[in-house]
Amino acid sequence: MDENGNGNTEALDALTARARERARAEASEIVDMLRFRDAELVRTAGIESPMVRLVERSAIALEIGQAVGLSEGQVTTRLAAADRLRERTPYTWLAFRDGRLDWARAREVSSAALLLVHESSHRRLDESVVGYAATHTVAELRAWLRRFVARVEAEEAAARAEAARRQRDVQVTHVDDAMAWINAFIPSHQAAAIDARLRRTPRADGDDRTRGQVRADAFVDLLLTEDTPATGRARTDIGVVIDADVLAGAEPGPAVSDDGTWTVPAEWVLEHLDPDDTFFHRLLVDPITKDVLAHEYVGRFAPDVLATAISFRDGVCQAPAA
């Protein structure tokens, strides 16, 4: 390696080349799976007996799975995802074939395309996703796609969200060693508020519990303690971004979390959670430039900076209980 570190650069370039080769190999495998499936569909189409034809076609996924070491379910899922890429997002499919995108990223794009209803939305996705997908992690791409779907087809996304919210549920599963799992299927903004409160649970000096143990104990206390001590319930601050035209009702659209990892219909946040406990910060942004136009607080009590400003203005704070 020279003084400019060219050895490291060459090593990184080699890794990039290997990653692209691996992506192309994944694409080649998927393409071969599709070719075999399509050829078998053509062959079996000539079988006169409907029963025999059904049996022959049902064995296609099994044969592919045995050849590549996958289950029938995995083969079926991959073929369906590949078909969507070919049909609905051809540019993304080409990027996958060229090795610019690996299968993990291509699969995420295919999953997003499944949610989109309109052909124009598929075109918009195909025109914009490859550049982002090629330069970001799978988790970042998944969050980007979630925001894209929520914005480009806001009404359809809101309808799916409402349908999903009707399925909200909590399940308790007892397992070994006197422990149990509690699984809750709830709206994302409520889950974010719960997570924020658990993260803010204080830990006293000398407390040897792990962070996970502290969160678990706080979770139990919040559910089982009727009169929670004042020191045990920190105010929860949640930041969401809403386009100005969405807030005004001119366009449907989502409320996006400040870190971009989740979206919910804007109406859900406008209703907000218990104002005594959760403080929503609504950032109104220009739908084109994304400039912040206003910062609104939704909650019962004024935030500290606002309470201080009011006290400066009026000589006494106007905030309740201040």
C-alpha cells in the first residue's frame, strides 16, 4: 500500500466487484427458475387430462426447489416477486439483472409494487427507486418504500391502514421457565409513543439491570399500576412530518415519523393520543421544497420553551398547572 492508501481503495473496489458478481449470480438463478417454470407451463399446456396437467404443474416448484435447495414455498414466493419486477418495474428488473441491485433489495421493491394499485404509480416507483436502492441499506430502502407508497397512493394506503387497524389485537403466549410473550398489533404512532416512553425510563445509580430489563419492568408498571408515581411517567415527545396541503385537506397523505421509519394516515395523528401523556410535534412542510413552514405542538401542557416565552410576554405563565 502506498502513502495515499491505494491498497485499501483497491480492496474496497474488489469487494464492490464481488458484491456485484454475487448479485448477478442471484439474478441468473432467478432467471433460470423463471425459464424452467415458463417452459414447464408451455409443456403441460398440451396435456389433455386436466387432472394430470394439475399434478404436473404442482410439481414445478418442487422440482426447482430440489435443484436449488429451497422449499416449495420459497420458490413460489421468489417466482411471484420476480414476475412483478418484470411486469411492473422493468427498469428495476434490468438493474437486478445487471447486478446493480441484489435480490434482497429487488425483493423489497417487488413487495412495494404489490401494494401499488395504479400503473402510473408503478412507473413512478420504477423511475425513482433504483438510484436510492443502489446506495442505501435494505432497512433504509424498506423505510423509503413505505413512505413512497403512503404518499403516491395516499387514499389507498389510508384504506389499508384502516383495515389493518380494525385487526388490532394483543396476545399473551406463555412459554417455559415461568415467562411469557406479549405481542401487540397496534398503530405505528401509538407503538412509537410507547417505545419513546420506555426509552426514557430513568435508571437509578447502582441499578444493575440491563436496558432491556428496565424497559420490561417499566412496561409492566405502566400496565399494572393504577396510580403511577409522577416520577415514573415522563412526557413522551413524538415528531411527525405532514405536508401542508395534507394538513389543509387539499390532498390525502400520510404523517411520517421524524426518522422516516413509519407512516400513518395524517388523520390518526391529528386525532393524537392522550394529550396528558404524549406530545406530538407536527412539522408542516412544503410539499415541493420540503421546507418547514410551521412547528405545532399537540398536547395538554405547553412545552418548556413555549411556557417560558408566554411568561416573558405576560409576566406569568398561562400554561395549565404551571
